[in-house]
Amino acid sequence: MGSLFFIILIISVLLIPIHFYLNKRGKGKNFLFYSGLIYVLIGLPILPSFLIYLGIGSCTIGILFLILSNKNFPIPLQVFLSLAPIVLFAGISFYSESSNNIFLIPNGYTGRIVIIHSCKNGAEKEYESMSRIYKIPQSGILKTKFSFAGNSFDHLHSKYFYIDSVGNRTEILEDTSKIHPHGLWTLSYNKQGDTIIDFILDNRQADPSNYQVEKNELYQSEIDSCLDN
């Protein structure tokens, strides 16, 4: 999202000389014209990428604004129309964005870790800077009042720590030759409700889906208890 606004800023700055040149020639354009030009210039380089749908959308909006720039809209309306797609895109991105997470795990724990979201009687929400704090109990099962963020679990923006009785942390790095977090990440089980984070903290597993499956009934019971709240 930050990169998008940076690109818009750069293109906007580059269009300033064009604006003054056209004004000097008596061919000055209105706000909506330059907004349309910006959207087109942003969309064109994106078209060959895997974000082609974003490029098509940006170019389409830009062309529409260029057409509408011939209309004598009031300046406030031009500004509103120009910013509306950006605000809408920012809102959608924020809603679908995965959370940054910090997992605090009891020292020496190995096994599956299951986090059940949207539990009315779950652990209170805690944050550290912009990251969620998930304090895992010794059972490995955490019920939390957090709802699942976004459309998927973002392992790359998550950190894992062993924590001792006085709060000292030791980061658990991703190292396949040692105990490390890996495996399933999200799992729905047979339930209606929020998405669950489910992963393994142990040595590398040949088949993570068969790891500690004997606990599935326990997990299901804990999930159901949240749904009953």
C-alpha cells in the first residue's frame, strides 16, 4: 500500500511541469484530467504483471476520468471522484490484509499449536507495536477474542519466541535442522466459525497432516465450546 501511494506521489510531481506548460499555452486542464492521466500512467506498467486486474482497473478509471474531464464539474466533486478509488482500494486492502503476529510459547514446548479465534470467553486482545500477541498456554491450545485477519495466515510476518517464567524471550528461527514452526497454518475442522491457526513446533515432519492427529477430537471439542459461547 505504501508503494502505491509513493508511485502516485512521484507521478503527481512529474505532471506539475505538464500542467504549467499547458496553462502557458492556454490549454490548461482541470483536476479530473490530471487524475485520469495519473491512473492511466500507474495502470500501464502493471498490465504485464500478475496484477493485471489491478492495471486494467486503474487504466479504466483513468480513461473514464479523462472523458469526464470535459464536463464542468465543481472542483470539490472532481477531488472526491479522483480520491474515491484510492480510498476504496485502501479499505479493501486493509480489510483483506493478514495480521503481523508474535507467538509467545512456553519454554521447551513441542507439538501442535492451535489458535481458536473469535472466542467470546477467550484471551483478551494484546498488541506489541503493530503486531498481535498470542500467548500460547502449556496445552498448546489458545482461545482468543481476536478474529482471524485477512484471507490467509502470513507466516512471513510472524515471529515465534520461547518465553520463560520471568518473561525472557528466545526467538525460534526457521531452521529445518532444529525445532521450528511449520506445517498446517490454517485449519477449519468440522465447524462453522472463524478460521483457526494450526501449526507444528517440532523437528521437521515428513507428513505434517498426520502429526498428533489423535488430538483432533480435543481440538474439535475446544472449537465447539467457543461456538457455544
